Amino acid sequence: MSGFFGKLFGKNSSDEKPSDTKSVIEDCLEGLKATSELVFDYDVVAEGEDNINVEIHGADEEIFRAREGQLLDAIQLFLTRVVQHRLPESHVSIRVDNAGFRDQANQELTDLAEKLKNVALEKGKAVYFGGLTPRDRKVIHQYLAEDGRVRSRSVGEGFFKKIKIYAVRAEDTVDHELSAERSPQ
């Protein structure tokens, strides 16, 4: 392997050991800037030992948000894999965002989940969310888990799955409470 990817994924020489996760991420982003034709800057902020936030901004930032933030997802996955390869002992969560795009997208998902939850409660029937990515499904499942009146589960095969939202019946609530009482704490 040679060039940019060789530098990122090639064998680490004893002279070029990365010093920390933040510097590995910054080196990788500099390489992306140099090899792509995108015009952007970034801020890498460590929040504690286990979380690093990367904020991308600049002239081409609308490209990062296009197509539901797929480029942000790709860069986030890429940075995660580079860090895993270069620093295998590091277990850090990397979040790449642009101008609050992730928070806005999560809010839109929870707003729609709230509407579908209300439909499921009013009609007493299951409703379905269309095919979603694992990240989006996690946001919805976590949001709906806060309300004991409904349950949700992923349905389908593959990467994009539906979410089934359904009202909890009274006997399901009793069974759930009994099983919680029986389980050792």
C-alpha cells in the first residue's frame, strides 16, 4: 500500500507511532483535505477520554449534509476504522457533525416517532416506520423506551429495517413487572 491509504493503514514504523487519538484524527482529516477537492476546516474536541467530536465547516459544508448526511457518516466510519487500526487499545467514540446536522436529524426522527406513537395508542394497532439505518433505529428505540405505554422493535432483514411501534396491553405490563421483580438485581 502506498500513498495516503498506505500511510493510514500501512504498517506502523517504530519512528511514526501516533501519540494520541486526537492527532491520528487530525492527520487523517488533513489527508482527506489534501486528496479530495473539498474545501473544509474542522475542529477536533475531546470530551473526556472516550468521546471525540469533529465539527466540519467551510465552503463545501452543504456537500457533507447532502443525501441525509451520508458523507458525514462515511467520514465518521473512516475515522473510526483508522483509529481502531492505528491505536487498537483505544476505545473511543467519534462523532462527526456539521452545523448541528445530527441533532436536527435526531429531533426530526423523534418528532415523527411521537406522531406514530400517538397513532398506535389511539388506534390500538401497530404502526411502522419505513426502512431506517441502524443509527436512526437506535435514536427511535431509545426515545420510545422512555414511554412505558408503547414498545418498538426492528423488523426485516439487511441494513435498512422497519420499526414496529405498538401499544402495550395491560397483561404485557403485568408480565413485564412480574419478570422484573423475579430477576435478581
